[in-house]
Amino acid sequence: MTLFFTSPRTESGASGAGSVASGFTRRSILGGALAGVALAATTAPGAANAAAPMRKAGGGSMANEPFNQVDVVKIGLIGLGNRGAGMLDGWVSIPGAQVVAVCDIRGDRATRAADRVAGAGKTRPREYGGSDTSFQKMLDTEELDFVYIATPWEFHHAQGKAALLAGAHAGIELPIATELDELWDLVDTSEKTRKHLFLMENCSYGRNELAMLKMAHEGVFGDITSGHGGYLHDLRALLFNDGYYTDDWRRIWHTKSTASFYAMHGLAPIAAAMDINRGDRLTTLTATTTAARGLADYRERFVPRDHRSWKETYVNGDLVTCMITTAKGRTIRAEHNVSQPRPYSRINTIEGSRGLFEDYVGGDSTGARVYAEPIHGGDYWRGAAELRGEFDHWLWKDLEGPAAGGGHGGMDYILQWRIVQQMRTGQVPDIDVYDSAAWCAPVPLSVMSLAKGGRPVEVPDFTRGEWKKLRLGLDSVRTAMPAVV
């Protein structure tokens, strides 16, 4: 069954007078030979650019900038704790990827990682570790194409910038930076070095998220008006689990400030479906917060009184909510809550003039459901899985088997595979530094809004005007992984 509109749709997503030919979709103008070509997009009357600093001398936009093509992607890893070590097997198994160097401030972790690579029958990577400057030694010594960074948040900016200055592209776990000036610095450094830096946003490659994006871009939901995403995950037991987060780094963040630390998992897929930085942009953010109760309550009931955490005072609100507006008049609600008991959810909901997509119904992603006028004659939902045959993204169609053993339901492997494939074929990355900065901006902007009593603050235009051009992103054209010679 086809789900396309039976009436025409305008370039900005509305139907009616002045619309283009019936069957218009975003895919129809960006697919095939037009992939990566910038096309003018209609914006809301009166939409203005956020004030942006002048571009640094020698820099230029990285929008639509392809990777420099390489036959084998030489990879260096910084940070080999839970996340870094968990991604290691993916980097080792992907065709045309070679882990040539591994680094952690704890040298034994680098040794264990090198052992695993060698145990998989690959060339043993060189080890760096033992000090907080070991990563710089690795960058100064090795000739790397790509650096993967999975360290605590406070190190992401410095290590990501150092990777760019060393001549490598960089993929950073969430967030790429926690301060507004740091986000701008990464944008400027990427533009000056002509190297890509991007968020390792695995949830953007989730099966439901990519199907939702395809439905949105092919007109199933009509004119998109709102979205709701976030990160709702009961982390209390892990936050107080000695050794899980090295040196308690993630729990310590809850003693520093009240902020939406980690809403990107839910925000990024919504932003992609709305073509943020590709025809629309985030304009204002307003934050609210509940009281900080969850971590202290958990500690009171389950943590011994002689535990070091009793010296800590938790100030970050349990639920921090950001209401975000866009230049086209859309709204996004982004939430962060890791301190209260609840089932895991990234929310992943989008709504338009002709329907909506809701994920995590019943507590997990298997309950995703769709209601849209072209496919409904009555008051009932359809399971999103029923529509997979028509709207499954090509990455999942091609990689479902290999991805099955990957982390987080396979999305980790697909993210890694796609990065390597794009570097080996010289493509434009699905996610760029501008996307990454915009998705991470709610971290500092939520602090700013709350400091002003919950009043709105402006979201910077990290693209410096390039957002007005419609271009490909995660709705990519199907391409193959080159054979390994």
C-alpha cells in the first residue's frame, strides 16, 4: 500500500494554492543526481538569523563538504571505558577500517583493547596511556584518518579540537562540548582545518528513527508542526555503581549545575526529520526544571553512609525540559531525566497536519505506532513495523544481518559502518559539525534560560546562514561499501 499524499504539497510542506505538482516530496528533489546540491528553502516571514561571529580567516563552510577519500580508514581511539571498549569490535569488524592506535589515561585499558584487536586477527594497534596527555602524544605520532573519542564530557572539546588540528576527522560521543564558546570553537576549527567533526549520535541511525524520517520527508504526516524527544533513563543504580563511570564523572555532573545534559538522543532524530540546518533551524530555547530529588532519595535508601557520595549535593533537576522553536514556526520539546524510576524512553514523536508517529508506546520501541490520514479510515493506530516494507531505510535493509550483533539493537554498528563507508567513498557525512553543535546547544542554553528565570534564549546559527539551503542528511542515497583490495 502506498502512503503518499493524494493532494499536492508545497516546498515548505503545506498543500493548497501555489503548490507544486502532486507527489512532491523532499526525496523527489534531493534523490539521485541532486544528492548534496543546495536548494533554496522557503522560510517563515520575519525569520531572522541568530547573531553569529564572523567566520575565522581561512575558514569556509563545511556544509556539503565531502570526506577526502581513502582506501583504508586508519582509526585512533581515545577513551576505552564502557562506551569506548563497547564500540571496539565494531571498528575492528567493518571492511576497510583499521584500528591503528588506542589510548586511555589508564594504560591497562589500552593494553586490553590492543589485545582484543590482535585476538580478532588484526594488526595489533599501538598503545598510548598512563597520563592525561597521552592522547596528544598519539595524535602527534600517528597518521590518522579518523579519531573516535569516548571520554567524560569535560574532555570532549579539547580532545576533539586536538584531533582536527592533527589532521584527522573526529567523531565524539555525546555531547561534543558543554559550553557555547566551545561549540563555536569546534565549528571554527572544523572550518579552518577542513576536517569534519561530528556527534556519534547512534540513535539517529535507529530503525524507527530512520523510518520516521523517511515518512516525514515523503509527506506521510503532512506539514510537520511539532516534535517531542529526549532521554528518559533510570540511571540511578549505575550512577552509584562504583567503577561503572570512572571516577564517578557522570554523577559529579549532577553536582555542578542544572542543565539538560543529554537530551540529544531524542532531539537529534526529531531535528533531522524537520530538516534542521537543511531548510529550517532552531531559533529559541526555553528551559524549565523540577526539583532535584531522585538521586538524593536513592542514596538515602540504598547507599551506605560511609560512601564518598554522601559528600555530594545534587543540584540538577530530575526532569529538565527544553521548549525549542524553529524558523518555520515548529516546536520541539526535548526532555532529560536520569534520576527517577521509569521505563527507558527516547520519546521519538513527531506530528504534522496529516498524522503522527509515536514511539516507546508501552515502554519500549517495539510499540511504535502511526496514525496518518492516507492510511486510516477510522479511529485506530497502525504499528510502525507494519510499514517497514515501504519506509525501512536502506541502511537497515542492507545491514540488518551484520548489525544484529552490534550494540543498542544494531544502531551502533550501522553508525560505524556508515562513517567508514562515507570516508572510503568520499561522500558528504550524514551528520556535520553544524548539526552536532545545534543538537548539543541545549546543554549550555538550558543553563542560560534557567538563570534568566526560564525566559527564552536565542539559539545561535552555527551554519552562518547555510541552513536556508535544503540538502541531504540522514535521508541518504543508497551506496555500497567498496571491496577491500
